[in-house]
Amino acid sequence: MDPPSFPTELLATLSSRLTEEEAPFLPHLERELRLEWLDPDSSSLGNTHFEMNHHDLFKRRRLRSPPGPVTIGLHPMLVDDEVLLRHTLVHELLHAAGLLEHTERHTKLADEIAPPPTLSSSPVLRSLREGAISASGEKYWVCASCGYEWERRTMRKPARCLKCAKLM
């Protein structure tokens, strides 16, 4: 599989939305950034890898020095879901640009630039949910009040029984 295409348009969008102080690595990404696909067995949808330890990375961030080689890995299952691919790529690009921690600003920017898909519109998210449900021990929800049992289709326990409407 060919590597993911270089996100020139997304880098331009980030440049218009971020200050040099919050994203000191952004000017260097055209030269330093590489995209690749993760192993299909990977448990994450994406990750950002800097080729230095975190002490040197935070020092370079503070001094606004180049970050060195940066690699963003994306899970190959994202090929089937363009919206989730874009959202994940923006999330990782924010890390690569210098927003290293998951802050409220990081989340807000990622959601504004590339809104995440809804569960109903994302085949990848639905597949992940189905995998998590099937891996759990509980295949059915059971009401303690009336004994009604129904197939589990959600991660969260329902608030009320579908038959008697009592709290679960």
C-alpha cells in the first residue's frame, strides 16, 4: 500500500489557526514530516513519533528549534473511512506541530478543522464497537427486576429495562 499522501492543505490550515508560540514545529514539518501506515495489528488509529527523548523535545519546543524527523503513523483501516482518517491525521498533525499534550485547545482545534464522524456514519467506529462488545463477557443485558434479556448492542449499560422500564 502506498504511504498516505502528504497533508499540504492541512498544514496550511494549521498555519492559519495556530500561533508560533503554541506550534513551534509547524514551520519545519514540510521538511521533517513523514507519513506511514501502522501495522494492521496496531491498537491505535494513529500516533506521532519524534526521534528524540521527551526532554530534548520539550527543550527544542521551548527554544523553537526544529523537531528533527517526525513520523505520523496511521492505521490502514482508516482507508475505509475518509472522515475519521482526516480527523485522526489532524489530531496527529497538531502533536507534530508542537501541541504535545491532549488539552482542551488541542481537542477543539481538531474538532473544528476536521470534525469527527458520528458512530452511525463511520464504518470503522462501528467495527471497533462491535469488536469491543464481542470481546467483552456480556453478550446480553439482563434486567434484575423482571428478568428480561436482550442482545447487547451498546458499550454503555442502558439506564432502564426495555420491557418494564425500571432502572438498571
